[in-house]
Amino acid sequence: MAHGKSTERMRKVGPYGVETLPQVFTAGSGLAAYRDAAASVDVPAAPAACRDSLTERARLHWHRHDGGDPAALAEEFLAAHGLPLHDLTHPARPHSDSGVCGAALYLSAAAGAHLAGAPTTAPEPAPTLPDLTVVVYHHGPTRPTPPATPTPWSLGPWTDSWTPRQHADAVDAVRAAIGRGDVYQTNLVGHAAARYTGDPLPALSRLGALPGARYGGVLTGDGWAIGCASPETLVEVTDGHLITRPIKGTRPATAAGRAELLASAKERAEHIMIVDLERNDLARIARTGTVTVDDLFAVRRWCDLWQAESTVRAVAADGLGLADLLRATCPGGSVTGAPKHAALTQINALEPVGRGASMGALGWVTPGHVDLGLTIRTAAADTDLLHTWAGGGITWDSDAHAEVAEAAAKTAPIRATLAGHRRTHDRR
């Protein structure tokens, strides 16, 4: 693995090797001038006690057109930089305030589909976003976060990638496929973009303060940034114990909405289908007979919505490494459908644009511990536009107009927060 001086740019030297250097962000990109050493790290699931003392030391970007296996590339890159994740059954190593702390890991939904061998031909609305990013952080001296320089912020109107009618037609197409026996459930996701002026990083950072944002935070790159308010655990590994927390089923956060969600046969069937899929995903990488389900269809709150969540647990098979973990769990079953490969094929045919930063994985990894959120309730910025995505699972009992309304309800708090129209709350 080659290394260079910190003032140089990252350059690719092959599908399984890169020269990696600290990242510098420039004002000309439309993102504010920024260096990783100038502000605290706000990556979802990063250790809270370390965020003001982390310094970026190495960075990897990968796009699908680079070729190769992103899961293997991530594992090899981390090992080369002092973070061996070849065997996640080992106990998490004791945390040290010196040296390497851990790494941010982001994998796009398209990269997950690539790992699953599914087609990914839809055009990406934000092509500057990488499909894999790994950022290694070391401890440095504790530093205060500098005060932000106020900049005028303006967000234009949102333009959707499909009309409500086109979205409803796609729902009907999924129902027809279910009737033919092609799939049991498919998750459909819509995209919208809005032009902005000013620095998008404060707007994206506000997402992490939305209620229920278990994976709230921001990851930035050269000319792009991702802001996350996700409540959903894609996969967590601690000392060889695996957890995933699929979310399926949504209603307004009122007493009547909670009662309706609990009583909905359609939502419960949709949810249990995905729990079964997640059980199967974990079983591929777990010790035989260790997969269990806790808190089936527990109702949790995210912003102004009730959502149903279950917890699936297992004990990792001997020698399970990060690459096999990513291959088994990405993309997440709650944002694909069942069977997963058939659903991904239908998603590629029906959705007009790619899923970009959404419906992928984002979080923190260190030896013996992986904590990745599913990037629902997520927005991204490129040099000119902010992007959001939202959708829902389609079953035979789905009503097309209700599904369109549900997607709008999910994206409304994100759009309002990005515009600065919503008072945020403490992260919880």
C-alpha cells in the first residue's frame, strides 16, 4: 500500500490499492472551505468522547466503474491502516486515547446491489458521490470546535424524479409482479433534488438532531457531503454477536396512528416478511441455531411517525470478517424486498434514478465492533444540489395512493430541517 505526503491528493493505483491522504475541502465546490482538523468528527456511531480529538489519516473512495469487490477492498484497506477486521468474533480491543481510533464506513445501495450480483443501470442523480468510502481516524489533541461563520443559506424548490402518478404506477407494477409470483415484496424509493446557495454542511448537520436519529451525523468528501437521521440498525457486531433491527410499518405519531399500526394486518405481514429475510441473511454468517428474534413488531417513534421495529440476533460464525458481513447484509432487506435479488432486479427496472446516498450503510468500525446504520432518512449534497430519497415496502395489499402519501410523510421532516424551518431536538 503506497503512502504520500499529506498535501497531495488521493490517487488510485488499482482496484485493490490506493494512495490515501487526508482530505481537504475547497470553497469552490459549493461546500464551505473545511479541513477535518478544524472541526469535530460527526460520523454516525463514532465514539462521542473522541469526536473532538480525531484526525483523518487515510481515506479510500471507490466507484462501481473502478471494478473489483468493494467489501474485500474495505477490509484490506482497514487492515493496512491498523484496523484488522478479518475476524469479528474476537473481543473488541480496549480503547486507547492514542493512535488509531476507528474508521467511518459508507457503502451505497448500488454497491450493495453490486455485491448481490443485481443490476444497477439506473442513472445516479448525484454521480460525484462515491459508492464506498472508508476514512481512518487517529487520536490527536483535543480541540474546541471553532465557531461557525454564518453564511446566507437558501434552498430552492424540490423537483421529484417521478410524479405521484408515476410512483403510483410503479406500486401497481409491483403488485402485478406479486400476482405473477415474481416477488413477495419490493421496496420502492423516490428521489428529489433542490438547488441551494451557501454552505450545506450546517443544514445536513441539523438532521442528526431529529428525534430518533440513532445514526445521526455527517460524512464529507471533496465536493460532496452526506447527512443522516436514520433510526435503523443495518448491522451491529460486538464481540462476535450480530444484531440487525429492521423497520417496516409506518403511521402518524398520534394515539390513533399507533393503534392503527398495531392493528394493521398488512403492515404486520410486510414487517414479518422482512424479519424472515433478515433472519436468513444473518443465518448465512452465523453459528447454526443461534438466530433469534426479540421485540417483534415493537412500535418506536421517529419525528412525527410511529414505526415498527424488530431485533434479530445471532452469534457470528467462526472467522467472520467484515467483507463477508457486508456481502450478507447489504443492501438491507427492509429497503429491498423479498426475495432480495428478484426485488433488486425490479427496483432497477422501475425506479427512474439510482438511490445515491440512501438505502446504503453508514457508521463506524473498529476491531471487534461494527455499527452500521441503514441510510434511510438521509440527504446528500453535491456542488449544486441537495438530494433526498424516501419510499416504502409494497405488498399485495398496498394501496398506491397510500404508498405515495407515506413516502411524502417520511421525507417531510428531512426537507423542513434542511430548509431550516424545523426546530431540532436533542439526539436520542
